[in-house]
Amino acid sequence: MSTIGKLFGRSPFGQIQTHMEQVAKCIGKMVEAIEALKEGRYSELDDFAYEVSRMEHQADQIKDDIRNHLLRRFFMPIDRAEVLEILSLQDSLADTAEDVCKVITLKELPFPDECKESFDEFLKLNVQAFEIVANIISQLDELIESGFGGVEGEKIRALAHDAALAEHKADVVQIKLLKQLYKHDQEMSVGEFHLWMRFTRILSRISNASENLADRIIKTLSLK
């Protein structure tokens, strides 16, 4: 066991990383569901939604286990409240993946040709922001070993900047996509247009929560 481990006991960060790995499975399956939607494979969407809901439930079980064990810890390298906030933000990402998959089962959504490129970029940037913060979480052990500073600390700060940039780009592309959708609002039913607005709004939470999670970790670093 490392020196940090000897001082503080079993670190919660291995479990935090396990939880993030489960969240990543939710995000990955969500992307598969969206690809099925784009290809018009509507009959598969309920199965995707069920699978993501099952994965999200597994993430909840990991989250509950972490919370229960934190109550019994005395020494930790960072405050319990900070660990719980990181965990809550991670959990919101799994929740969002589940919400996306539920909403696209409600009605068959048309994909106007003009919107496809912007939507693909919007989805890509949201997933990119998530992948960056998942990378940050995967390096938490090294960050603790470094005392929350040095090269590891700078690397995490650079990744957090990248996550914020991806979120900003996603916001810009989202506006472009919404403008394109509004151009085609007369071609859609009221229900289809409303669902498109809801779909894009929920999907944007991926990059927003990813940026917030990266920012939370940076704030934790600043306290060390």
C-alpha cells in the first residue's frame, strides 16, 4: 500500500473510478441508441432505453455503496463533502444518458438533411467533454500520490480546460442546430418539433455536467 494509503486507509477513489466506468457504459449505450434513431431503427429504441436504465441502476448501486462506506471513514485525503459532490456530478451523467434514451422512444423523430452535420458535431462535442472528464477521474490516484500538485496537477488543469472548451463548442453548435431546426419547424408536427427541442436540451447536459465535474475537481485542487 502507498504512503497515502497507509495514512488514510482504503481510498474511495478506486470506487469513484469504478462508478465512472459504469457511467461511461451508459453514455456509450446512449450513443448507440442515437445512432439507431438516426438510421430509422425505431423498433430498437425501447430495448436501448431498457438497457441504459439497467446500467444506470447499477451505477446507482455503486454510488450507494460508496456513500455508505464514506460514513465509516475517519481520515481521507479530501473532504467527504467534496467526494460526494464529485460522485453526484458523475451520477447526473448516467441519469442524463437514461433521460436521453427515454425521450427518443416517445415519438419517431425526423432528421432534416440540413441538420445532420450539425447534430453529429453537437453529439461528438458532448461525448468529447465527457471522455475528457472520465480521463481526469481515471487519474485521481496519481493526483493524490502527487499531493494534488506538480506535473499531475498541471495535467488535470489542462484537461479541465479542454473539457470547458468542448462544452463551449457544444453550446455554439447547439445554437446553429436549433436555428436549422427552426427553419424546418413547418415541416414537422408540433409534437416532433417539441421533442427535438427537448432532446437537444437534455443531450446538452452531458457537456454541461462534464464541465462542472472537471471544475469541481479543479476547485478541490485549489484547496490543497
